[in-house]
Amino acid sequence: TLWIGVISVLVTVIGIANSLLMSVTERFREIGTMKCLGALSAFIRRLFLIESAMVGLAGAAIGAVLGALLSFASYGLTFGFALITAALNVGWLLAAGALCIAGGTLLSMIAAIYPANFAARMVPASALRSNV
């Protein structure tokens, strides 16, 4: 099961990085305009890292809530809701959910490092000339 987890994390990070690279590609002109107006590379980098953190936070929160609800429903239908509710440790469930949300947000920010650096290194003149 460790390999399944590692592969799913790798696919997630690659998918998020690809999504953010597409976001950078679509915003060539905006990035070029911001850089021409005096935005520093660190500011551009921070914009994309904040965007990825927000996307990761929303996705991880929705995933944690849906995962908990679907697991509860599945086990409840199989073993009975009374048994599952009696055996449920809410504190542990909330701690695991918070850990999953933090991990998802962190993975999203790690995946955004390359696209954010790519956007920050962009030359303003070439970004404004592009017709993407």
C-alpha cells in the first residue's frame, strides 16, 4: 500500500504542476504587464504560491470531508450505522482530517515551485510579445 500512496502523491503533484504551468502560459501578458509596472520576481512567485495554496486548501478540505462521509456511509451500510457511530473517535477523525488538509496544501505548494519560478524569471518584453 505504500507504493500506491507514493504513486498517487506523485500523480497529484505532477497534475497540480501541470495545471499551474497552464495558468502561467495563459497569463503571459498579465505577468509581463506586472513586471513592466515594477513588480519584482518575488512578488510574481508569491502570487502563484498563494494561488496554489488556495487551490490545495480547497481541494484537500473537500477531499477530506467527502472521504470521511463516503467512508462513514459505506461502513454504515455494511456494518450498521449504530455500530460505526459507537466506534467512531471524533477527535482522531478531526486530527486526521486536519493532517490531510495540511498535507494537501503543502503538496500543492511544493508542486507550484517550478511554475512560480518559471513565471518569475519571465522577461517582460518577450511576455508582452507572445500571442498565447
